[in-house]
Amino acid sequence: MDYQVVIIGAGPAGLFAAMHLAQQGVSPVLLLEQGPDLSDRHRDQPGGILCGWGGAGAYSDGKLILSPEVGGFLGDLLPLDELNTLIQEVDYTYQTLGASPDLYGGDQDAIELLKARARHAGLIFIPTRLRHIGTENCRSLLQNIRDQLQGRVEIRTLCRAQHILRESSAAWRIGLDTGETIRAEYVVAAPGRSGSVWIREEARRLGIPSVPSPVDIGVRVEVPAEILAPLCEALYEVKLIYYSRTFDDKVRTFCMNPNGEVVLENYNGLVTVNGHSYSLQKTENSNFAILVSSFFTEPFDDPISYGQYIARLANLLGRGVIVQRLGDLQAGRRTTPVRLERCLTRPTLKAAVPGDLSFALPYRHLTDILEMIEAIDTLAPGINSRHTLLYGVEVKFYSQRLKLTPDLETPLRNLFVIGDGAGITRGLIQASVSGVMAAGAIAKRQHKSEVHEEQFTD
Ligand SMILES: Cc1cc2nc3c(=O)[nH]c(=O)nc-3n(C[C@H](O)[C@H](O)[C@H](O)COP(=O)(O)OP(=O)(O)OC[C@H]3O[C@@H](n4cnc5c(N)ncnc54)[C@H](O)[C@@H]3O)c2cc1C
């Protein structure tokens, strides 16, 4: 074997797997990343937001969600107390790497009050505990991980795994884009959302069963910060779920950024919208997403293509991301540059083109979003204002959910798939936990086989 373990992808899942393997003394380990190393990484490069050292986490807002119900489905594979212990372990590591010790979401009185008010408005409030790293601090945190791994794990950036191939019943070969082939006893694939199409194809070829995930499509809502302040001050982020009157669809708020900014996200040329906030640098606006979840069964079961199609349509109309005043959308007219100029909410994303979202979003999604805005207005009066800005489209592509054991091993021995790419996580904390889970299982198996070998030699 060339390596004991090959890890594919240097996002939070792959990095935590690498750190845990190094701590457990498993070696040699190779970490492959298709994007650039941290020092060469810029968000304006093609794929710059999602690929490179740190993965999609590098330019993220750095909200570490510590509640097990949010940010992934690891709770379906592990008992809740075990998952909570792993979340605490990973949270502690983040703090030693530089995450702030401040914790939001622990104010029980504020939670109970909001729960009752949300119910009254037809909304379900999901309490979450979280730590906020802040976009500007993510880089130094990732540098600290880089320093920890230097010399303990071999790191190859700008190197793409093309194929995962079977060497024997318990060993693997990885075909690289350099034409090289490497052999390893274990493979831990952590390709994230940017590698979701790649891992889907590899899983299909290797015969690993999977189930499709939903696609979440919606808009980014931007309002003056004082409108969301009553919700954000105590809890930082408020997660709300709404089942729409007209369609009974699940609609939810996502990624709230107090005093943050709206940003572009580029998925291989497809431009969508997102949001983040700095820890110190504050804007006068706050933003969050409203997303509608759609499942497809048959004859169509390709949610990723559906989401891409809608995003492509918005890009066609707006040559990128569209921004519209809520008042214009409700009145059935386009927002023009002149109308945007009259808007009391000043857009933080200057690159968005004033337009008409009703040409891009299906009636179903528009109806769901408008209904939810009405409902949230009860909790945060001023959201349902004609001066609220809507940016579109925001799309969350989730990977197919692969069939995995509680150790995150596929039905094929010694092949593990972790993080967002496996369709089992959706956030930094659970992605990191998944890395620890797979690495822990490998280290245990390695130590067992070493003891077995020693006994045999004796
Ligand atoms: C703008 C933005 C903001 C976000 N904000 C938050 C937040 O505040 N809080 C939160 O919890 N989550 C947030 N998220 C989500 C979070 O970043 C992801 O859940 C997390 O990064 C997933 O980790 P991962 O390691 O599974 O995948 P990723 O972070 O996507 O990393 C996967 C890596 O694998 C590499 N790769 C893929 N295929 C290959 C291949 N074939 N060969 C080699 N390398 C490959 C990719 O280049 C990438 O670097 C945000 C995401 C985005 C995009």
C-alpha cells in the first residue's frame, strides 16, 4: 500500500478526519484537495467559494450550530447522547483553534416566549445553540489546522481524485487527474456539495445504494437590521418552519446574518445568492433565506437538475442574480433601477440586477415565500414591507444520501463517505463530527489489526 488512508477533500469533514487520524497515530495518510491551498485561495477564482483548503467552510459565516437536530442527519445513525458528546468534542476543538467562546441561544426565557409567539403566527420555532466565528476569522482558524497537520499528514492540493477503484476486497486504488494511481487500505471521501455529482457517479458505478435528497429553492431576504434585532439579539439566529396554506409545503428560514451582507455564490458558472456576516465589520442590514423544500419521486428524481434549471433561468433573465422590492413583486411589476433607487433598504449586494423574480420562480415557490413573509411579519413587524429586498435565486443542492453504517462506511469494506457529499450533513459542526466518526472507526480497526499481528508474531 502507498498509504494507510487517503482522504478526498479538505473541507471541515476531511480536515477533522485528518486531525483525528494524526492524533490516533494512523499513518501514512494522504489528504487530496482539488482546489488551491489556503495561501493561494481567493473567493473570486472559479469555484473559489466552495473549493480549496477549508472547503465551503472557508468563506462561510462560521456559525457553529451545536444543536443535534440542525445541520445534518447524523442523529439518524447515532444515539442522541453519543452525537451530543461528539458535537461537544468538535466544538472544543474549534475553540482551541480560535473560535469565540461566546455562545448564543441559551436564554431559556427568550426561547419559551418566542416559541409561543411563533405558534400564534402559524410558525414552528426550532431553538438552536450556536457559536459565531465570523467570516474574517475562518481563515486564521483554517491556517491553524494547516499548521497542526503539517508534517503529520501528506497534503496535495490542486489534485483531483477522478476514480475510486477496487484493488481487493479491502483495499482501494485512487485514479488522480495527474494520471497517477495510488493505493490505500482505507478511503475517506469527503467531497462536499461541490463534489456531489462526482460522488453520485462514483457511488452508482460501485453499486452503493442511495436515496435522493430534496432541493431547497427560494430567495434571500434583506431588511434594515433593526427589524430583525428583536429576534437576533437574544438568539443570533432564529430558525422557523412554516407549512404553507396553499400547498402544505415545508418552508423554512435559513442562515440568518444580523448586520451582514448578501453575497454571490458560483456553482461552476451558475450564479446563486447567499449571505454571511463578519464578527466585527457590521452593515446596516440583516439577511436570511426563505427556502421551499421539494422532493421528487418518479418519473423524475433528479432534484439537483431541477434546482440548476431554476437558477439558470434566473441567470438568463438577470445575467446573474435578480433583486426585487417586495412591494413590486406583490404589485406584479418589475423592479427597475429607478425603483430600486427609491427603496429605503439599500442593497448590500451591488452586483444584483433589478428585475422580476416571478419570471424565474415557479408559482408554487412564490406563493409559499409570500405566505411565510406574512407569517414572520407577526414576529418581526416590518418584514412584510414594500421596501424589503428579495434576491434570487438561492438554491441549496444536497447530495444524494448514501447508504452508510453508523461508522459512515459504505457497504464496501474500508470505503467511507462523510460530510455534505454523503448527503448526511449540512453544516460545519456535523460535517466535522462525521470526520471524527470515520477516523475513529479506522483507528480502532487499525489498532485491532496491529494487536492481532503482534499476537500472531509472538
Ligand atoms: C457561503 C457559505 C456559507 C456557509 N455558512 C455556514 C455556516 O455559517 N455554518 C454552517 O454550519 N455551515 C455553513 N455552510 C455550510 C458548510 O460550509 C458546509 O456544510 C461544510 O463546509 C461541509 O463540509 P464538507 O467537508 O462536507 O464539504 P466541503 O466544505 O464542501 O469540502 C469539500 C472539499 O472537497 C473537495 N473535493 C470535491 N471533490 C473532490 C475530488 N474529486 N478530489 C479532490 N477534492 C475534491 C472540494 O474542492 C472541497 O474543498 C456554508 C456554506 C457556504 C457555501
